Amino acid sequence: MPTRTDAKDDPRRDFLLKALASGMFAVGAFAGAVRGARAQVLGRRPGPLPAGRSIYSLRGEVRVNGQPADGATRIGASDTIRTGKDAELVFAVGADAFILRENSELAFSGTELLVRSLRLATGALLSVFGRGPKQVFGATATIGIRGTGLYLESEPEQTYICTCYGEVEIAAADDPSISERIVSKHHDAPRYVLKPGAAKRIRPAPFKNHTDLELTLIESLVGRTPPFSLFDESYGSPRRY
């Protein structure tokens, strides 16, 4: 079962969130300061990747098509990626960007840099997608998407799906008639899709194991921003889950 330290226990993210909440950034210099602070928290300064580059950051054992990966490895829309224990890969393919967690196996289908579908056989994946229809497959679920943010955990017994924003059609992998359409503005309706035999195959789930900061980071790799603020308009402090 994929595990992930909760955001409140991650000192890198906690630094940025505390800084934002304390008002240490002047309003006029907010955008530049946030970029600089985010670079301290998450590595080098986020932004669109240079031409010819796929990987923003890599930690631990990562293999692309069976070969060890490094920062110069190119990732295309027909490649397979595996991560080992305590590994993580932050990368982009065309207009789509991803964070692949530890102990995960991800296979793309497409041409050159145009991803048409992807399959998360096991593990956890945070994704943001450009325009156009795509299919996403977990162990027990199929998800049809159009330009959305999506977090997925794939296990033999169930698939966890959070539509961070956008519209998706979720279905049981073995029975497309068991389905639900989700329209989400901000993590509104996470779901579990259970394996055959469960009394109710699609069930409500909690929000877990991913953050708005991570979504902002990977959207920046493809030159976009997410359709929400890092701030809670009611309280003026960063959103926490």
C-alpha cells in the first residue's frame, strides 16, 4: 500500500506554509518571493523545463524502460517508469506533468510527447494534464479526463482517485456501467473504486497524501498555474488538509 508523509509533517513544505501565513512576504513582492521560497523548499526554482529536458527532480532509484535514470534522461509518451523504495520523480511529458511516488510503476501510451493514456499498475501519482481527452487506468478503475489535476493511488484491492480540479468520468475497470461523473473545483469529491465483489464499488474517500503546493509546482513545469489560490479566502492563511 503506498504511503506518504502527511503535508503537516513535511518540514520542506511547512517552511513555505509558515512563511506565507506569517506574512513575511510583502504584497508587492509576493510572486517573486513565493517563487524563491518554493525553490528553497522543493529544490531549484520551478518553471518551464528547458528544451530537451523531462526531469525537474529525481530522488532514489528510478528506471525508465528498465534503464537507470538521471537528470538528463528524456521521457516520452510511450515509456515505462519504475521507482524504488524512498524514490520520487518530478517530470513533464509535453503538456502534462507528474510526481511519481516511491514503489510505483507507470506506463504511458502515446506518440513522442503526446500522452494519450497512462496506466498506474501500482503506487501513487500526482498529475496535471493539458487540453484533450485522455484515459487513466488504475488497478481497479478507468478514468476519462480532459485537462485536469488528478491524484491516484493504485493497489490490488482498490484505486484511490482525487479529482483535484476539472471533470472526470470514473468507472470500474471490469464493468464500465459502474461509473460516476465528477466535477471538482478543489478536491471536492475523492473516491475509492473497489475490486469486484465489494457491495458498493465506488465510495467516498478522504482527501490524503498530496498538496496544493505540489500541484502548483508541476503546473509551473508546463507553464501553467492551478485554478485555485494557495490561500484560504476566509482566513488569509495557506490551505491545509
